[in-house]
Amino acid sequence: MGHRRLGFVSVMIMGLLVSCGPKEVPISEGITPRPTNTATLEVAPPPPTPTTVEPSPTATGPEPSPTVIHEQPLAALVNGQPILLADYQKETARFEAAMAGQGFDLESEDGKAMLAQMRRQVLDSMIERVLIAQAAVREGVTISEDELEATIQESIEEGGGQASFEEWLRASNLTYEDFREEIRFQLLALAIFERITESIPTTGAQVHARHILVDTEEEAQTILTRLQAGEDFATLARRLSQDQNTKEAGGDLGFFPRGLLISPEVEEAAFALQPGQISGVVRSQFGYHVVQVLEREPERPLPSELLNALKEQAFARWMQEQWDSATIERFVD
């Protein structure tokens, strides 16, 4: 059902990483334009979840198994903070029920592989939640009861009222306290996200460039010679460029700042040029380019999608640092 996005869609699933944290941006072949004459600049995906520190044999025996601390079995320890096995099992059971309800055969080889992957992802998500909560404590970030209650009531109202909300809870096998704590966490995570990304500038130096991509250096050199002889760049791009995403626009990449093109070589070439100048042959992982800069602006507002991408990259780097500096022990496969 269509309740407020802050909690209902991602409740007890992926927390911040579903609702407002880093997301993978698909990478196309070439450099993709937007129809409004500015580039939809592809972003490198966030770093993969790192390998965590496994429990030592002296602590857990030769095989990983749930560890009992404070008389409760554990799924993991994150900087000494426990993730209870019962909570982990509750989450995996919720996912298993959802998968079964969608018709997956969980007894098949593919189904078993999906289950194993899901269980790893659930534990990773729970670990990241602890890392974020621990960072909030260090940073003194808290959520007031008034803010929490206001967000819950807004969510219930936007979702159709109390009766609809209670029906959703039953269907999702959640208690009100489960939901309340999830909303508290997501508000906390959003506050951390905003603090980590508040220094991201909203404007920056940008260039408006276009390019022609071909397969060989010889082709690129021939195109460069033709351009130097006075042929039209856009016409040659439409006829010869192998970048299917930009060729119909005459190779136009639009305006872009540093750090967002998936071809850093093209980006560097563009930022080294003045308006009207054409590069030499530029080699990248995609082939060979000829680049021309049309305009430069020292302080151009970043489009919202690019600003969001920069924030997501910054948060992904911060999240990676939390993993790298943490002591994490896993007690379940």
C-alpha cells in the first residue's frame, strides 16, 4: 500500500540505504546526454560492502555459529554492540515469506542461492544500521519525541488513516513498536546523511562539451583532421560517432562539473580546453574521442540530480569508512 516513503516502503528492510542513502547508478556504454542539452552524467557505483572481520577460532570454534552474550544468541557484534540472532531471524523470515508469496521455489537450487544471498544482505543491512546509530551517538545526533510522533502521524494520515495503517502492520507482520523504531532510525539516518553531505557545494565550475567516439585511433585522427579543415563537429558526430546516447544530439554532453563523467579522460580533456577549442585524440576505456568545449562557467548551479549524485557519493565514501574502521564479528553464514 502507498504509505509515506520515509518508513512504509523500507520498514525493517534496508533503512537508510533504501530510502535516502547511496544507490547504484547504472553505467551505460558511452556518455549519456539529457534531452535538455545538459549531460546525464553517469556516476561510479558506491564501493562494495567490504569483507568484515570474522570471529577468531578461539572465540567461536572452528565453524561460525551464534555466540551467546548476555544469555542471548548473537548474529553479529559491531564494535562490541550485539545484533541478536532472534532479530536477524525475524528479518530473514520476513523476506522468506515475501519471496515465497511471490512464487519463488525456495527448495530449488536457484531458490537456495537467492535465500543465501538475501540472508547475507539482511545481516549487512543490520550491521550498517548499527554503524549509523553508533555514528549518531558520536556526533550527538538525536531525534526528539515530538519530531518522531509528528512523522508517524503524518505517515498514517498520508497512508489512508489508522485503519489502513493497522491493516498494513498486520499484513507486514510488524508491531506498532517495530514501525515506531524504524521511523526513529530513518529520521536519525536522514539527519546523519544531511550532516555528512552539508558541505557539498551547490555550484561549481562546469564545461559544456561535445565529443565524437570511434573505435580506432586512426579513425579519430581522420576526424580530427577533417575538423581542423573546417567540417562541422555536430554533423560528423551524427554520422560517425559510436556513442549511441549522444550522436543524434551532435555529440552534445551538456554542462558537467568535475568528477561525474564515467570517462575521466574525456572530462580532463574538456576541462583543459577553452570555448571553441578541440582536443587531440583522447583514448578511454570506450575507444577514441575527439572533444570540443562550447562554453565554460566558473560557478554554475548544479542540477538537482547531479547534486544528489555528489551527496550519494560522499555518503557512500563515509559509509565505507565506517566499515573499514569497525570491528565486526559475524556468527551466522
